[in-house]
Amino acid sequence: MEYRLVYQGGEGEITEKKSRFIATVLPVSNEDEAVAFVESMKKKYWDATHNCSAYVIGEHYEVQRCSDDGEPSGTAGKPMLDVLLGEDLHDTAVVVTRYFGGTLLGTGGLVRAYSAAVKEGLLSSTIITRKRGVKLNLETDYTGLGKIQYIFGERNIAILDTEYTDRVALEALVPEELLDKIKEEVTEATAGRANITEGGPCFYAEINGKTRVLE
């Protein structure tokens, strides 16, 4: 399945009636990492009025946690969590640090402020859609190269590496759902003269306009 997540965390800030709300976003792969991140933010902003948090982990959101950290129940952590779920984000943690500005915001005001702070933090983060792919290794003669490049161009298949000798060796990244179709099209276009081997499954994403394999 496609999987939206934060590739690179960011920080955003809003001010509401002189209260500062600083959102820090971080990608996390398990609950231990999320807990450690929350604790690190509490240490960093030790003098803040509140450090509220939320995180979601797992392909099916198996872990969902949030904390109001002293704010009225349901006014901080839950709205923050709702933003992460609403954005369909996985493996993501956020801490919103509040410095009280002297004016009470009320229940609705707090919900809006914490939600807005998370959205601001996400705006400064790099969010990607992780997809399943397969690395495909192809070896062809120069006649077949143009045909393969045409197929890949039509299908928007990324070529990761090319090596030119008396023949041409290509490593391509093929979306999992297109694998059989691509193999069939290349075989047909080259009259079976291209050698095709699968290099194994991987995850990939479009990052800043480029296809990248994710570690």
C-alpha cells in the first residue's frame, strides 16, 4: 500500500493572544523513538508552560498516542493526533510547545491553536508517499536500448544506473503493480533479446521531483 510519512521533520510556530505555540515534527519508526523524542523536547523547552504531544506508528496506525500535558482534557493532544490522522500520516510524531501569553484561550481556542500549530509544523516538513517497487536489471544490445527507454519514458519508470560496454546494462525501479506488464512489454519490444532479472523489492518515493530508493 502507499504510505504517507514525514521524510524530514520541520518546525513551525503560531502566536495566539500572545501565547506562542511551537510545533516540532519528526519521523519515527517505533514507539521508543517517539517517547524519546517527546522527552527530548521537554528537556529542550523545559521552561515552557506545556509540551503536548501526539504520534502515529504503523501501516494501519497500530499505535496512536497523545498527551495534553496539563492542558484541559481533549484540547491539545487529541486535536494534534486528529491532524496527523487527517493528513493520512504514518510513523510521525509531533510536539507542540506552548509559552502562555497571559490570556486564556478557552476550550475551542486551544483546540484551534494546537491544530493550527501542527499544520504549520507539517508545512515546514518534507512529506512523501512511500511506494513499493522492484529493482529490475536489464541487459540489452544497443538496438534494444531505444525501445526500452521509450517504454520506460511512457511509463515514467526511473533508471537508477546505466553501464555501457559492448552491450548496455540498466538498473530500473519499477512500481510493484507494473512489474509483470513491464517485463512483458520489454520482452516483446526486444523480441526476447533483453536479459531481465529482478533485483529484489524495495520502497521508493518522489522527493523534490526525483525518484529515490528509501533505505
